[in-house]
Amino acid sequence: MKTENFDKNPWDWTKARHLLNRAGFGGKPSEIELLDKIGLDSGLKKLFDFKSQSLETPDWLSEYDRFSLRGIRDLSEEERRELNRLNRQRIHEFQVGWIKRMIESPKPSDMLWEKMTFFWHSHFATGVQKVRMPPLLFTQLGLFHENAVGSFKDLLHGISRDPAMLRYLDNNQNRRGKPNENFARELMELFSLGPGNYTETDVKEAARAFTGWTNDPFNFRIRFRQHDHGKKTFLGHTGNFNGEDIVNIILDQPACAEFIARKILNFFSFENISGEKVQTFADEFRNHDYQIEPLLKKIFSHKDFYAAKVIGTQIKSPIQLMVGTARTLDLKINNDEFVLYILNLMGQVPYFPPNVKGWPGGKSWIDISRLLTRYTFAEIIGRGKIPREIDPRSSRDFGPRKKKDRKRAKGAFGRNMRDRDFTIEFDPGKLLSGQNSPDAILKRLTDVLLAQNLTDDERQMLLTNYKNNLNTMNRKQAQKNLIGDIMGLPAYQLC
């Protein structure tokens, strides 16, 4: 693997931390130290040293073996209500399980794999509000996980046969003579080519090619009597095309490699990248037959990825913030519902995207309400308890303005916390390496947790608070409070 020359800007702790922040969810001190020591070349070898990755089949999946499509349609009203209750419970377990898997990633290579899995979920966004059936979601997550750093070709072909996606985008209503264009349109606009690289005629012809592609109920199925077997003209090609042909033609378009490369570049590094530079990465992507791993290696070995204007400038998504914090601090949370609850307040719960476009990211993560939730999250970490104004277990009345917050807090995710205790624990000593003085402790913690330098005022504020806390609480709790205060800084929202 060829890497850029860093002679004029040598490899150091800051770049090592940056790589772990962007390629994963953030590094533990030991991981940053090792990467700083071994350098970029050896670090990338470790980052891409993937072991066998597979999703563990949940026990509840077998509960759905007894359901057929006709069987579901013939359920009584009471049986349907019971199925809906079961679906909600299993979806909840599915979401919690996935987040825990991200948090418990044992190595940086596992983090990268999980982060790419989530990237593809956001790219091929699907919502439980419409899909509802947990086996479909598990099958789709398996597709993303299996191909997380593998083949985009396989992903695009796989999503065109994915029961959850076909249901989400109404392709189960796409029939010969009455085509539904939803899936065909999003396949090009959002999943592969981007706006301006196809026509309305292409959408209509592609929709005809996907007629009859549906699910029954948990597996992909082609209903040949509903398929349009006539000739279609799509992106300049004419033939008796089906969905597989359409995907192959899309993959032959140079615009496809450029669109996906740009999106991956934006996700990992540059938000405003020139068309010329995108083309360089797109060519690499296409030359490797849409293999994702070589593209990632090129990104993470490029000198511009480590430029000062890139480091510490990306706003953390809620998943990045939650998973990174929990993993770096090795948080012990006794109430799994807390994670979904806070993510909901921040605006990002797996399989609850705002729409088929996924989460817009960037500054949308830090509107006033969501930013306040982030600061509250920092307070929870430092103090170990949920402020009563957003605690769904609290019965206190907080007045007209805060009643709105209470209603929000007692939504679907907050409801699951009401009858359960909550504790959150971590050992701040795991982030330290023998530091004793307040100045040394602060420097160590900010070196690990922040991607930007403190201002003089911030440093003075943090030191003053820490020293004052040492007079009123034990050293461990004072260090926890210090970490919470660091997390409450604007810089902690960036990576």
C-alpha cells in the first residue's frame, strides 16, 4: 500500500487520533499510543486486518418461521395486535443490539467495519415505520454488514432484491401495466448516479424492469405474471431488461463511481472537495471494480486527509458521539434503553431515518434543541445521573416551556425507561497514564478526547472547576466531572 510522504508534516499523536476518529468512533488511549508509535503504514495494515465478520442470528428470528404471507393476511384482529406488539419489542432489541455491537468493537479494524455498515444503512436508508417486520431488517443489516468494505456491486444488486427496501419504496406495488416508480427513481437518484445523470424516461423504463420484484413475506420473490417482459430503453441501451440488467447498466456509468466516491469522501474527510480530486478517487474505485477497501485505503493514506483544515472540523453524528464516548470511556450502563433514548433526543436512531435520503448530517446535528441534548449528555456522563427535566421517570412538573421537553422525553424510547433504574459508571483512570497534577491530567484528557486545542479561557475554566471539585468530592468523581466538562465544550462535538 503506497502512502503519502509526511516528511514536512510528520506522523504524530494528532494524526493517529484523527485516523481513529474518522475511520472509527474514536480511539482508546492505548490504541492512539500504538498507532502513533508504529506509524501510518503499519497502522493501516492493522486497520485493514479484518477477521471473519458475521452477525449473530438473534434467538427471536425463529419466532417468525410460522408466518407466511397469506398467514399474516388471515390473522384475526387480536392476533394482529399481538404480532404488532411482538414486532415493536423485537425491533427495539434489534436496535439496541446493533448499537452495543458498535460500542463493543474490540479493535480499530472492527470499528471501521461497523462504521461502514452504518454508512451503508444511511446510504440505503430504510425506516421501521413502514417496514415493521424485524426479519426484513435483520436480513438487510446482514447485507450491509457482509459487504461493508467489500463490493459496491454486490451491495447495489443486493439492495435491489432486498425485501425491506422493496417494501419501503413500494416496489411490492410495481406491476406490469401499472408501474410504481419509487424504487427505480431512488435507485438512481440516491443510491447510485445522483441527480442529473438520468432522465424521466430512464425512471419509467427502469420501473418496468423491476415490475414483479417483491417479497413473500420475508424473502425476495419475482412474480413473473406481474413482470413486464417487453423491450425497454434505459440509459441508451435497449433490450428485454429486468432489474439485474438495470443495475449492471448503472454500474457501467462513470457517474456511478463518482457519486459513490464523493459520498464516501464526504463521510470520512472532505465536505467541499473539488471535482478533479473526486475524479481521482472515483477512477481508483472503478479500476478496482467497485471494491470498497482499496478506496478507503487511498483516502486514509492521502496527505490531504491529515491536513490541519480537515482535522477536528467534522460535526459528530449522534451515533459517532454516543458510540465513541461509550467505547472510549468504557461506559457501564445498566439500562440499555438510555442509549436509544438519548439518540432519539439527538435525532439519530438506527432504522428511524427522517426519510429515504437518510440523515443530512453536518450542521443539522446542532440545532438548539439537539445541541442542548448533547450538553446534557455530557452532564450525565460527568455526574452519573439524568437531569430531572428530561428524565422520563420523573413526575415533577417543570412549567409550560419544559412540558414540551417532558412530552418529548416520554416518547416511544423514553417510555421504555420509566420503570427501570439507571446507573452509568466508568473509571477515569483508564484514560490516564500516571498523571497526577491538575495540569497534566487536563492535558492527557484533552489529548485523548478533543480534536482541537483548548482556548486559554477554556483551560482556565476547566482547571478552576477541577481544583474546586477536589475540595468537595473524591478524586475519582472530580475526574469524572472534569471529563463531563470537557465533553460539554463545543470542541467535543467535532472530530
